Amino acid sequence: MKADDLDLLDLLEHNPKAGSIRFKDRRILLWDADAFGTLRQELIESIGLERARPILRRFGFANGYRDALTTGEMFQWDNEVEWWLSCPALQNRAGKVNPSPEHLVINRDDGVFEMEVVWTHSYEAEQHRRVFGHADHPVCWTLAGYASGFSSALMGEEVFVVEEQCAAMGADSCRVVGRTKRAWGDQVEEHAAEYQAQNLTADLEARESELRKQRLALRRKERELAQLRGDDAQVRGGMVCKSVGMTKALQLAETVAKVDMTALITGESGVGKELCARFVHDESGRVEGPFVAINCGALPEQLLESELFGHVRGAFTGANADKRGLFDAARGGTIFLDEVGETAPSTQVKLLRVLQEREIRPVGSTQSHPIDVRVVAATNRDLAAMVDSGEFRKDLYYRLRVVAIDLPPLRERADDVLPLARHFITQVCNTYGLDRRRLSPEAMEALTGYVWPGNVRELQNAIERAVVLSGEGTKIERDHLPAETLSGRNGNGVSFNDVMPMADMEKAYILKVLEHFQGNRTHTARALQIGTNTLWRKLKAWGVPPAR
């Protein structure tokens, strides 16, 4: 994904019936620029410029910080630079300013961030001149705050964006410069005070705590509504279960949640392991603390250790400052180690020490310090087999699986298919402001007759597609479902409409999985539970060209 590909209209969901515009799960508002200028005037005249300025900076900072997190979740960016370039792209698309980056260097691993951007047609400079006339100081406070918040979220550390030239002062354009907090040198105290940096982290953490409380209240409401409807299926932590196997798994998860012990969640890709981990957290005494998740298979060894345990300045090339790890960030809450089976042997040793000693040692440090965090891990691999083959430490395996929660695949939960489908229909209709849809008998037959190799995630995607294709209708028909769900498979997942040799079936299935992961061979191999080299050999033999 590149920043130039962004189209603001594609990112927003307008719901006229609800009177709302949403950017992913966040509500977005459109304000008249003159009205904002008037509000700015009243704020300055009421409490003074010196107090109004940091308030507007913080407003911009919070907006930029959230936009960075949202765009990071929504898109797979080509690189860090493209991710950051979505910041000026969003400012431009939103009609705030026309940014032109002149210098940009980003290296998150080494903690390097340098940027210089020229702004033309700044709405903030125009409004200040409209209300107050010529300015004798830079006035684009919310714009600079936005860029600072976006950059801070991207870098994982504080970044200060400072306006050095402003159109409100008579210049042809505005010019801003951005660096990490430590890179500002002697000027850092001045900029820290201007941004009220000492309060930003606390404010954001308080906001996240409030969001956690709201999420917990919503989940409790889900249960109450299900009881009022008389549904046989339960809705627990966003998970729907009616089948015996899933009901037992969630009962075990709820029991485990009450005791502060380590848990291992196993199951195929797409069964809802992270949702289960969040359920354990929300049902525990740590619910007021943070829930921090990391995909252990997505990062190289050294970077993963730095993310988990933090590092001290000078620990490795580019470690220019101390960095707090995720175990510290999850203090008082839960850390979720997804795909823990992908960790390297050296990382396994350190994880074992954390579980045994309840303390961590940052990379490059000689001192350890205690932690207060619950560990929940997950894997779609057979860790016992990995222990036998020497790929995974036996002692760590037993430390992780103090309690093992195995989530059955959807093909073994036939009773859950229709309750899940109805649950997703409600979610999608609420998201898009649509009237409630119903499943036709033919659609229900197709859903229950399919074996769902992609599990709950595949079902959710199929339902979202079907709701959209149903248009203005009130019923989801069989033809609204994806073609693969209509293949006439029996309960064992075998289709007798087109019997083929085993080798051809393997090829067809692997290519389908590769297509599902948009050509990403690493993710495909992981989902198939085969080695990456094995996958490469098969694709080469079939004449599949390498991904570009």
C-alpha cells in the first residue's frame, strides 16, 4: 500500500440514517472552518494565548495519534515511509493544508526520524489572520500537533513537530521540522513544555482505560440481549458458541481467567484465538489494566526481543535511547504472545526466564526488574511435535501450557455456524446502517453444508460480502454467498462433483490459500503448516512466478 493510493471517500463510511460518518470504528465530524476560527478566537480571548496554544496542540496530537493507529491497522504499508506519508495525505484530503515533504528519513529500528515539510493553504493560518490579522509567531498549532501525534504513534516514541515559518506571519508558506524528542538536543525542554509532553502519555493511557471499560460494558450488554432474545447460543467476549466443544472451551477460559496463571490457546488460524485471549483478560481481575498483543512470527529475532523486553541505550547499533518493552507496557494487565511457536531459541530462553522469575532484563542491560503481567500465548502449530523435533524448548512448553485452551475448528462446530452467521449479520448491518437481514433456507443450507477451511474468519468475510450484495433486500439468498460455499461438499469436506487426483487437489488447495493471502508466501506456508522452502519448491514446480 502506498500513500498516493489513499482516497478519503474510500476510507469513510457515511450512514445517512444514523447521521454519522465513520473512519473504521471511529466517528468523524465535518466542521465549518470559520466556525473553528471563531472557537479558536473565543478560546484565546477567554484563557489567553499561552494556555490556548497547548490545548489546540494536544487536540491535534490526539487526532494524529489515533489516525496513525487506524491507518496502521487498516493497511499493509510497503514501508515505514509510505505509512508516514499517509499523514500529509490525510491532511490534504481532509482540506486542512497542502503539504509538500522536502526531507524525510525514517528508521524505526534505529530510532531515527527527520522530516521537513512545506505547507501551503493552511486553514489554521488563514483563520488566525481572518480573526486576529497579522501574527508575530507561528499559529498552525493543531496541524503541527497532528503531525507530532501521527509521527509519535508510528515511531513508538515522542516526536516533536515544530513550525519554523508561518504564512500567518507574512511568509509565502509554512515550514515545519520534525525530530524525535532526544534528537532536539538543547531545545528539547522548550518543545516538551510547548507540547505538554509529560501529560500526553498519561492522557492517552486514561483514554485507553476508558475504552476498555466501554468494551467490557458492551460485551455484558451482548449477553443480556442474547438472554432477552432467548437465543440458545451464548455471546461471550465477541465469540458466539452453541456447540458443546466451543462451550466447554469458553467455560474453561472463564475459569482460567479468575486465576492469575499462564494459559496457552491452541487452534487453527481463524478460530478466534486473540478474541479468546481478550475474553480471558476481560473476565480477570486485570480487566482495568492494558491488553497488549504481539505477533511473535511477524518480527525478526533481535527486533522481537527489543519489543518484548525493551533495550538500553547503546545495546546495539541505532539504540540511541532507552526503550520500554511490551512486558512493561502491559504492567497490571495481560500480554498476548500470538504465534509463540515461531520464536527463535534465544528468545525462548528469555521467555522461560520471564515465566520462572517474573522479571525481565532489557536488551543490553545487566540489571533485571520485576514485572506484574499475565501471559497468555497462542499458536496454530503442534508445539508437542515441535518439542519432539527439537524446535521448541520442552521446559518453556510446559511453562506456557499450565492450562491449555483448545479452540475447535468451525468444521467441528456445526451448531455454531448459523448463530455465528446471524451475529455477523447484525454486526455488519449496524456498521453500515442497514436494516436487519435474514437468511433464506437455501442460504442456511449452503452455510451448514460447507466445511469452512478458513474457520470463523472466513465465515465473517462471507457474511459481510453477502450482506452488501443483498442490496435493499431483507433476505440473504444462496447466490449472495461466495462461490466456494456452494460447492456441494458433504460433512467430511469432500466434493464428488469433480473428483480429481490427490496431487491436483493439493495444487488447487495451495493456490487457493496463496490467493487468500494475496500472494504472501510466508503467511501461506504458516497457514498450511509447511516449511517456506517446501512451498517455494512446489510453486516453482507448478510454474508459479515469484511474487513481485
